[in-house]
Amino acid sequence: MASGIEALPVEVVHLIAAGEVIDSLAAVVRELAENSLDAGATRITISLDPEQWRLRVADNGVGMSLADLKQAAAPHSTSKIRDHHDLWRIVSLGFRGEALHSLAQLATLEILSRSAVATEGWQVSYDVQGQPLRVDPVAIATGTVVTVDRLFGTWAARRQGLPSLTQQLRAVQMTIYQLALCHPHVTWQVQKTDTHGGTSRDRDWFHLWCGTTALQILPQILRDVHAGDLQELTLDITNVATDQDERIKDQTIQASPFQPSLYLLLGLPDRCHRHRPDWIRVAINGRFVAMPALEQTILAGFRQTLPRDRFPLCLVHLQVPPHQIDWNRHPAKAEIYLHHLDAWRAQVASAIDQALRLSPINLSNTLYSQRAGTLLKTAEAESGYGVRRVQEAEGRRQEAEAGDAEAIQNSKLEPQNSPPLTPLKALAQIHNTYILAEHTSGVWLIEQHIAHERVLYEQLCDRWQLVPLASAAMLHQLSVAQVEQLQRLGLEIEPFGEQVWMVRTAPASLAQREDYTEALLELSLGGDLQTAQVATACRSAIRNGTSLTLQEMQTLLDQWQRTRNPRTCPHGRPICLTLEESSLSRFFRRHWVIGKSHGI
């Protein structure tokens, strides 16, 4: 049956547009909370009654005048922009003027507000077109309270198509979490009405207390993550191009004096990581957005620092000049177009690299204590840890087995002239496995094999070199896949009789080893170049059980401290255990009064 094309009725058009902006309880919370943040609020209280499809958002922002309240829910009414040029100068979270008008169409909308300069507040109810239905004076503190009741009451099909209320509440919670991480100066109080057996009861759902940065907020959200597990970094960005931006051809659109910056908060890979990539997040100018390219950059920055099948915890918040962003890609502004994306990816990669290094910015500032030094000297003299003096270690090293001696020789532990980044002093070797070191903040215990593995792995990544073997390796019974794997790694391999192959080259760090044939077989078992580098580093690193001199220990510590990712080995195992001097002080009760501790 043919039908002609006709214009949709205005009310249908409005409902379609409203459904693009407000599509769930979480969307209502997001839009109203963003308005509160734009109003300069430092405290936001949200009350939810999901069974009744009712919610209220109250803030202590600047509030609205009566004239603004009357206009607030009209279609496309906003205080954020005035003309098309302002679309390239957006510094607020909201700007389209759609949310309140959509809520007026989809629910019963009521707003109470009082501006900072007014002596009284006003309560306004709106009809479905966003026009004031009733206006009354009301006693209220400076700020705004928005109440939305019977959401989707005029659009029952939308309620039926939504996820369960449990899932929606989870989405509301995540929405608030994301806003809190982007705006850490705000305190959030969230209440929820529970209904059981026909009885309703209001209760506190959760609180998020304000902080200086997201470092104080995230541990409130993820209870198993502590501030000490996290590292933050803030960088002012000066080398992201802006002058060549093609959208500033119109002289009426000027680049704002906006200072680009990058805030990074990551979980230290030796302390916390995730089973799923659920906390790899990117925010731009106060809002989390979907940026697959930057998320992949984050994942790449943690490569070979985490255990298998584990993912990093990492938040990146970019402050980008407004004219470099096109927000008009998604109704909820969850997707954007970012100019100079490659330059920002390089900045994110550099920031992650910097944050993962050992440096004064991510080490404890605990002052050195003579008591910690005394404790270590006492342990050296009296404990049963088997502390080796330089002379004793040298004698035992000469008596070590040939394989262990060769491992030390091939490990390239050569003294360095430049001092280490942090004052880490080798004291002793424990069980020929761990290096005991003194730091200004306390005592460190470093596992020698995986520390050396990290050193060698980064050397191999920087200088992967294949050298001729003095005596070609003969490999037997290789599969086609194994031969192809060695060829992919660049090794010279050719048939030498039935089911025998001759390999003439090998990685430089393996070429001098007696077991290079076994190492080449290991490399043939699969994986890319990076996997081969990990396997080579693991096989070449000092074995646990190898005795080291004090100088060899110190050289290893110096090299390890200078690696790009010193916290874990390429397999993701933690390298170092730190014991802060303050912890020692608490353990030994040095704050006790001696007389009281003796019962006097």
C-alpha cells in the first residue's frame, strides 16, 4: 500500500529529539549533574526513587533568577552559547539547551532556585512544552533543586525497552563516579528509596568526599585500591599544534587562551591491575568520552609490565583548547572528534612512560632516619641472613659452578659513572636470591633475577642485534611452523640433512652462552619479536642462587633503577618489596613512652 511523504507532527518530532538526549535514569542524572557543575557547585545531592521513576538533584551553585527559570525549559534555551562561533569556544559541560526541555516532555518537571544576589527563591513547574505552568516564591538557600517525576510516563514504550532497574542504577552509579573523578573538588551525596512490601524507606546509598585530585576519589570508588597503589602526574602541554587548525580560518573564531594539560592517574603495575579492561578511561575537558585510539595507547604503554590476562587501571584527563574539539558527534557528547589526535597520543604515551619510572616524584618523601640505618647494621652483624662481605662473596663466586659464573659474565653488570636516580645502596644478598638495599625512605628487597630480566629486556628492545655464531647450531625435528618462526625473527636457518636445520645467527646476548641451542629451540616455539625478546632476557638474566659481590649488586640496582618500567618484570611479576622506615617505626612501637611500655 503506497503512502505519500508527510511532515511529522511537531509533538512527534519533539519526542524523537527528547529520546535522543534522555534515554534512561542515568541520562537524567548526567544532564542535571552537569548543569550543577556548570553552575559552580561544590556539593551535589541526588535522591532516587527508581520504582516511581522519580529523582531530585540539588546543588549549591550560583542559582538562577526568576527570568532564567521561566526560560530554562524552553526548547534550545541555554546560557552557554549565543551564536555559531561559540560552538568552537565551548568550556562548559552543557551547551545545547535540550535536556530540560526534553525532561518537560518526558516527565513532570519542577525547578526551585535562588541566585546568589537574590533575597528570595522561586519554584516553577512546567508544561509539556517547557513553558511555566506555575510560579511561586519559596524559601531556599542559594542553589538549585530540580525534581523529575514519572519519567517516561507519557512514553510507556520507552520504559519497557530499558534495562532492569538494577542495571539502570548501576549506570547511574558509574555516571556519578565518572563525574566525580573529573571534578574532584565536589562532594557527592546520593540517596535511594527502597520499597519492600509496600513500604518505602529513604536511605543513604553512597558518598564521595571531595579531594584535590582524582587520587583521593578513586579509592572511594574501588575499595580494594589504596592511594599508595596509585601514581598521578600532571603535565602542562606546550607542543600540541594549534595555530594550523583549519577551523580557525574565520577570523571571528579565535583560539582561546586555554592552557592544554594532561592529568594521568594509574595503578602501579606491581600493586594493582584488573581482570577486565574496565578502568581504562579517557576524559576531555571534564567529561569521560569514548576514544579507542587513546585507549589503545594506554594499553600499549603497559605492555610487558602486567601479568598475563591482566589489564591496567589508568585514567587520562586531557584539557584541550575548545577549538580543537567537535562535541557534536553524539547526543550525550560521549563521542567527539579531536584534532591533532596523534600528537595527544604521543603525549599520553610519554606521560605513562614517565609515571612508571622510579623517580623522586613517585617515591616516598620519608626522611632518612639514623635509627633505620642502625637497624640495618645490626641485622648485618647479628642476623642469620647470611650477609656476605665483598671478600667473602668474591671467594664464593670463584668457586661457583661454570654455568653460574658464565651467567654473571654475560649479564653485562658493568659499573656506571653516572649516579642512580635515587640513593639506593646495596647492603647484602639474602639466600643468593634477594638484594637487600637501603633507601632514604627505608629498606628495599629486590629479586635479582627478575630485576636483571627487566634490564636485559629493555636493552634488547633498544638494541636487538643478531650476530654470527662461532659454531652453527644444529636443530633437529623442527616443524614447519618452528622454521618459519625463526625466519620471522631474522635468524639465518637452512636445511642440513634429513630433519636437521643449521642456524648460523642468534641474538647477541645468547650467542656466547653454552646453551644457545636450547635457547634457539625455545625461540622457535612461537610468538612475535617482543615475545622472543622476553624469552631471551629471561634466559640471559642472572639465575637465582648465584652469589654476587657487593659491587655487582650495586651495579644491578643502578641499572634497574634506570629502566623505563622498573616495577615489574616483562612477565608482570613485582620486582621490589619496600618497607618504609615509618612502618618499621610503628612495628617496633618507637612512639611508645619507655616507662609506660615497662609498666612503670
